[in-house]
Amino acid sequence: MAKPKFPDGSRTLSLLQKLQWITKPLEILEKQAQIYGDIFTFSFGPSNIPQVIVSNPEGVEKIFTADLKQLDSGKEAGIKLPLLGQHSLIALSGEQHRRQRKLLMPPFHGERMRAYGELIHKITEQVTSQWQIDQTFSVRSSMQAISFEVIIKAVFGLEEGSRYKELKEVLLEWLNPKRPLLQTMILMFPILQKNLGSWSPWGHFLLLRQRMDELIYAEIKERRAKLDSSRTDILSLMMAARDENGEQMTDVELRDELMTLLVAGHETTATSLAWAFYWIHNQPQIRDKLLQELDDLGDNPDSSMILKLPYLNAVCKETLRIYPVTVFAFPRVVKSPLQIGDYHFEPGTILSACIYLTHHREDLYPEPKHFKPERFLERQFSPYEYLPFGGGNRRCLGFAFAEFEMKLVLANVLSRWQLVLADSKPKPVRKGILLAPSDGVRMVVKGKRTQQRVMQTTSTGLTHGN
Ligand code: HEM
């Protein structure tokens, strides 16, 4: 006989549990999993809607492979995005989502993506050239500076100038608010969204959004007026793209997707890089092994050689396993009855694949709390066992780009700089919807590497030589 609609779990959280969910999300999830197992019910978020949390590969596979008529995400699953707009890929569902995703996909893969290698390299050099010997710095801030600049240049293709400068200022203020907790609360609780003038938080937010929209629409208008087919930035590629019916993206669609790529691609990559620097320097043998691998490449390896390095790949994978940047994949809503294991879910039920809990299963990853890149050299994991970028038709659009950027930035910095951890023992803490290192990872610049390997670029991407 089919079990009830909701598995066991905490359908209503006590005040203490709500507080714990904000301050110690991983602990509370682990506790729930210990009590209730692989599939349990948990209510969180402002609406307190119960969600079914799934963390076993069989269940994750069901979620990622279910037919779209059975399970979908987007606004139907309760995703609301006042920042990104209703045309954002993340808010769309069904056929609209499929069409938009197809238009957006090409620049993030293959040769087109690799063309951004040179840009990533240049920006990494620019940002790290500010470092001073013996200076203590926040790795996350440096990585944010890199990933922001990469996104704004690769996605918008903006040249330095007054619009670039103003857009950057407005975006930075929006993405890195002075009071991040307040902004998160306002975005989470619609009741706080009251425009009481530009001094009020929501009023200020709307003002920034308006200024940003003016700048973005001005750029789109200018580009439409003088189309340049030689441009390779993502905005130009999106403007040139046509769907099966020959239709192009509207200005509002372009604006919403630009914002989506910016927000989805900037902090995620920076946070992963900050964690990677921490783990690499926390265990000297890992750094030594990586340097050996990079040095063995000899002179002039291009970006595709760096992409293929097995140990660098394993380090990046383990970084995203141990503290995945997002705890969950996007929620999915059941649209027609769905069976997962013993559970039968009726339409309207929200299912969330839990990346963190799956990555911490002892049966898949022995000693899951230990950072061990070797596990990725010793065996292959299925997309339902290892899922830092989610999966199925929603799998992160920028996953290849993010891995590419992580590897190139790590290769560039490790080859050129000697860094050590300051007294940094970062804990994973919530930063909006992301899981970030509590102190941003603090490191000290010890000097340049003696066997200095100055990176150069070629038209095919990144190379290094002496
Ligand atoms: C290490 C860096 C990153 C991580 C860990 C990450 C992770 C994720 C995850 C978990 C999802 C949800 C997938 C699902 O629900 O199945 C997602 C979606 C998405 N990501 Fe990323 N992401 C990263 C970087 C990027 C970058 C660089 C971009 C683009 C420039 C990007 C663009 C997107 C977009 C557009 C979606 C929505 C896809 C859709 O709804 O179809 N992400 N990402």
C-alpha cells in the first residue's frame, strides 16, 4: 500500500529550529537525516511550505530524470526572483524554459567558452598584481573581484568607459549590499517590500534596479543599432541567437538573462575558489602535488591541457563535494503522481534534491568530512551521487564555464605566488542562499615562486612559459 503523501520529518519548525536553520543549516539537516533517513519532510523559508528532502542516489535520479510533465521547476515550484525578473531562466518552466535554455547554452561550452581563457588569465593577473608581500588578504574578496570582472566582460562585453563604470558601481552595490542580512530578509519576506522612499531599504533597492535597467537597456539599444557579428561576448551571441521559429530574444528577456548570468555566475565561482585555496593550503602535500602537476606541463601548455590535469580536476571536484556552494538543487514541483521508493507523491508536492547530504553519505564517500581529492581518481561517481551543479534539465548552465574558470585561476595563481594560510579556520556559513567560508579565507602573500612560470596567452587560450 502507498505511504502517506509526506514522509516523516519536521513539518513545522519550532522557533529554535527556525533560528538554527538560519545560523546552522548543515547541522540541522544532518540531524534530520540521522533521525528520518534518506527522504524526509522539512519546512523552511518564509512560507513554511513543507518540502520533501531527498538525499539517496535512487531518489535523486528519479528527480533529475522525471518527465517534465511529471516534475518541473521555475515559478510553478515557488521560485520568485524580484532581482532577476520573470523571464529569468530560473523562473521559467516547461516549453518556455527549454526554448530559452537552448538559446543561452552555446557560449558556455566548447570552443566558444574556451575563447574566454585569455580574458580569465588577464583579469587574474590584474587583480593579483595588487597583492603586496607579507600582506594578509581575504581570498574570497580577491576571487570575487576576479569572477565579477570575468562575468561583466564575458557576458556584457563592456569596454571600459562611463557606462561600464556606472554599471559596475550599481551592480556591486546591489550584489554586495552593505547590509546583506537585511537584503536577504527583504527578498525573502514580501511583507517587507514597502517603498517608503529612497532611504528605505526596499525603496533604495528599487532605485538601484531602475538605474541598472536604464544602463542595460541603453547598451542593448546601442548594440541593436550597430550589430557587429565579430563580437564574441555573451550578450552579442544572445542577440544573434534565433529559436526554431526564427524568433530572437526580446529586450526584456535579454535583460533578465543578463542579470541571471551575473548573479548565478559571480559569487558561486568566487566562493568555490576561496574554498579551493583553503583546502589546497591546509594540507601542504596537496599543494606540492598540484605544483608538481603544473610544473610537469612544461612551457606553453594551453588552456585545454590545464583543463585535463587529473589532480587539479580531483581537487576542484572534492572542493565542490565537501562544501557544495548551494545546499540544494532548485525545488521541483510534482505535476502528476510520482513514485520514489516507497513514497507516492501527489501533484503540488515540492521535492528538493539535497546536494550536501548526498555528498556526505558515508556509503559513497568514506570519511566524508575529510578533504580527499584521491577519491575522484579512484572511482567515478554517477550524476546522482555527485551533483554540485544540480542535474537534469536544470543542471547549471554555467557548469563547464565555472570549472574552466576555477582551473585557470588556480593554475595561474599557484604557479606564480607563494601563499600561506593566516590563522584561518573557516566554517561553512550561510551567505544568502550560498554556503560560504565564514572568514572569507584569510591568507598571507609570502612572495613570488622562485621557479617563476609567467603565464602567457595565445589565441587558443592560456599557456605558460618562462
Ligand atoms: C562553482 C560555480 C557554480 C555552482 C556550484 C553552480 C551551481 C548551480 C546549481 C546547483 C544550480 C541548480 C541546478 C538544479 O537545480 O538542478 C545552478 C543553476 C544555474 N546556474 Fe550555476 N553554478 C555555478 C556557476 C555558474 C556560472 C558561472 C553560471 C553562468 C555564468 C551559472 C548559471 C546558472 C544558471 C543560468 C542556472 C539555471 C539553470 C536552469 O534553470 O536551467 N552558474 N547552478
